[in-house]
Amino acid sequence: MAATPEQAVKDAIKTAGSERDLKFRDAIHLPFHQVGMSENLPEIYLSEADVPEYRDSDWETSKPEWVGSTVKLLSMEKIIGDTKKVAFLIEACRYKADGTLLQTFNAIFTVASINGDWRLISRNPFNVRKA
């Protein structure tokens, strides 16, 4: 879906909240690995059947404070990469449905190109700071 590594990061951010601009599956390549997720989410998605259409599909029970939230990318810096895979250090913030700040966080987002289609393959959030 994305023509550049930077666009793949921006697409991944679009799927991190409750927006419906892009389906979660359309922003990732399988297998997809995520670090530090809650117990209701897998650490790795291996098959299409495992991937929810949107990331907020179970938030009413797993993360009720996240329902309706949006995520904004504040910055991204390429930290390492080549022609097939790039890792970025990002800073982002999550806003509640009413627009108030819920949290800020950093993450390492790794994107890969398969047949010229850049998508997220790994997400490792850290330094999560509640508002």
C-alpha cells in the first residue's frame, strides 16, 4: 500500500486508533511482531485469520479508555535500514475520543518492502507516559 518507508509508518499510525481511514491488515506484512502488548493481543500475527480488520475491535472490553481514540505522529527518525527494511524511532500521542491527551509514547517501528509495497512488520512501543 505504501510507496516509501515513511509512508508505511504514517499508514501504521492511521491504524493505531479508532479511525477508519485504513484497515489494520492493509498497513502490515505478515508475519507481524509486536512487543509489550496486553495479554489479549498476540505477540505475533502469522496468518490472515488472526488479524482483526481494525485494531479497536475489542477495546470495549480490553481498553475501554481507548475507545474512539486517535493517534498522532509527532516525529519519526530513521535509525537504520537498507533497500528492503527500515527501522524508525517514533514519538506519538494518543488522544481520547473527547480530544484530551491520554498518553504519549516512543516506539521502534520497522517496515519492510515486499514487491515494492512498504508495510509495518514490527512495533515495539516504550516510554509510555500517561497524561
